[in-house]
Amino acid sequence: MSLAAQEVVLLWRQDDGMWRWSWSQRDEDGNETTSLISNEAFESRSEALSSAREAYPGVEVLEVDGDAPPPPVKPRRVTTIGLLAAVAGFVVLRRRRRTA
């Protein structure tokens, strides 16, 4: 039996004393599909909490201990077109160096 997709906001105090929050969404299997970190750090817990609730009203906010890690960054995939463009650029630059 799988769970319904869910959203959550995490709230934490950084090592420097500032507060941050991040929003994440998980799929039915519990895998994180999207994660966004606040673009601002806040001096107080109440400021960070207010910001998170304004940005994501109705989403559960969980306070976590310690300096939470930033959201994961998905690696970019190298496409065939991108790879061909890079190789073509390299060839053109090399030919220009030879003729100069």
C-alpha cells in the first residue's frame, strides 16, 4: 500500500544562529521529488516560521535539530545534442589555432 504524495516544510537553526526553512514534496513511495530552500535566512525562529507559512499555507512545518543540509541537486544529463555541440566547438577552436 503506497502513501499519498505529501509536502512538508522543514525549519531549522543554522550553526551561525540564523533560521532557515525548506519545502519538499515526496511521491507516493516516500521519495523526495522536489526540494526548495528559502532564499533568505532569518534572525528569529518566528520570522522564519512566518515566512514559511506565508509561502506554503496549510503545509505541515517540522522543526529539525541542527544545520539541515541544502536540498539535493539533481545532476544534469548530457544530451547528444549538447555533446555534439561541445565537440564541434572544440574542433572549430582547434582549427583556428592551427591556421593562426
